[in-house]
Amino acid sequence: MEKILYKDESYQIIGACFEVYNSNGFGFTEPVYQECLQHELALQGIPFVAQPAIPLTYKNIPLKQHFVPDFVCFDKIVLEIKAVAGFTDAHRAQTLNYLHATNYDLGILVNFGSFPRLAYERLACNRRNKAALNIYEVRGSVAEVSD
């Protein structure tokens, strides 16, 4: 049996997302869900930072550009939200790139735009094999970096 990374924290975050979806339903834009989720995370006592600017480097040279994930929760989980018809590989790659930029191991990708229910994927970043950092494999509802 495979161990679920940050299981309790993930369930709390996903539970807050379900609460927002159940309260608001389907059809709002991403900024609306962003603001509602910010309130819900606070109401549930989930520690988070909304839209933190994550600095980037190139060959140890700081860049002017930076990543801005929707949330970082528990100071270790990237939470990226969407309000689209369905996830694409570009959404998964964006979340995985956030993980590489932050050195966090888990990202949760949530789609408030799916009907009739909320969609989410847990994406784990595996840094054991540095040569495979850019090779992603999607397994069911989990995308992982290949070993």
C-alpha cells in the first residue's frame, strides 16, 4: 500500500474546497472561488498564504519573474485552483513547476468549473532522480514525477 503524502492536511484542504463548491455551486470565475476559498480556509483554521510571490532563479541568478500559486497551505502544500471545463496537462505542469520552484513535495489541483461535482488531483513531486524532473506521468488522478 502506498503512503499518502500529507494525508490529514490534504483532506482538510479538499474538505474546504468541497465546502466552497457546495455553497457556491458551479459557474463562477476563478477569482470568486479564490476569495471564497480564502475565507473558508481561515474559517476552518487551515494555515495558508494566498498568492505568495515565489522567487525564481536561473543558474543561481535571481530573476525578476516569479511564480504566484493560488495558495500555500500548512507551509508545505501548493494549492492551485481553476474554474475550467476540465484539467489539461498544462494545468498539471503549472502545479508541478510550482512544486519545483518551492521545493515542496505536494500540490493539489482543484477545479471548481466541473459539473456536477468538484474535481481535484493530488500531484506529488519526486526529486530522487534529478535526470527525470521534467518527465511526468499521470496515473489515475495523481500525476507524479517518474523515477
